[in-house]
Amino acid sequence: MQVAGTLVPLLKFYFHEEVRKAAVSAIEKGQSQGRDVSYLKFLTDSIVPALVEALHKEPDTEICATILDSLNECLQISGMLLDEKQVKSIVDEVKQVITASSSRKRERAERAQAEDFDAEEGELIKEENEQEEEVFDQVGEILGTLIKTFKASFLPFFEELSSYLTPMW
């Protein structure tokens, strides 16, 4: 838990994306160790909210997908300990991620229509679209975990998300 206490603030280190990537990776590796009740409580009360907050502020699509993956790992380990407020914060952030992703897709479509669009720009857009698909895959994984964990009690949250999910399909 001491290590996680050191790593969690590094999720917000915006001066260097490699520091944020390393913090997410280290937190993810630490999730498999020490799974006693106190660790699970620490996970739900400290790491999950920190990942949600980092996700909210993350400008890099690749790191966003990595944070979503780590968040999903946490939910698989300690999801049942989440209270309704914590689940709502995760759902709200998923809505934000979907909205931001849709905006980036629109921006890429506009770039593709620009006069100076060329093969190099086309390759960049292709790579960005692939990163975006990874974000959507991770969103789907998180929603699957939440549904498996909370079953029917997650239905009101899922209904709230439905208007955000429709464009993804």
C-alpha cells in the first residue's frame, strides 16, 4: 500500500507521459499482490478514484486506454466493495470518455476532408483510429465487468449510458 500511495500521485504528472504510463503499469502489477480485505478496501477507496480522476484529465488516447484497462482490473478484484456513489463516478467518467472519443473522431473526419490531406496524414489518422478502438474496447470491458458484478442493480446506470453507447454501435 505504501508503494501505491507513492504511485497514485504520479498518475497526474502531466509533464511527461512516460511517468504516467509507468505509474499506471506499476499500479496494475501491484493489484495482484496482498489481496486481503484491507488491500481491497484501499483499492476501492484510493486507487479506483485516483484512476477515475486521472482518466478524466488524460489527454493521451493510448494512456487513456491503459488507465481504462487498469480500472477494469481493479473492478474485477474489488468491484463488490464499491458503493453507489463510486459506481456513479465511474459511469460518469465512461460517458466523458465516450464523448471525448466522439469529438476526436469528428475532428479526424474533418482533417480527412482538408485540402492538404495526404497519405502521411491518412496514416496518422489510421493510427489514431486504432488507438480510439482500443479505448472503446476497454469501455466495453469495464461495462461488462460492472454488469457481471452488479447484475440487475446496474440496469439504471446502463440505461443512463444507452444514449452514449448507441453511436459506438
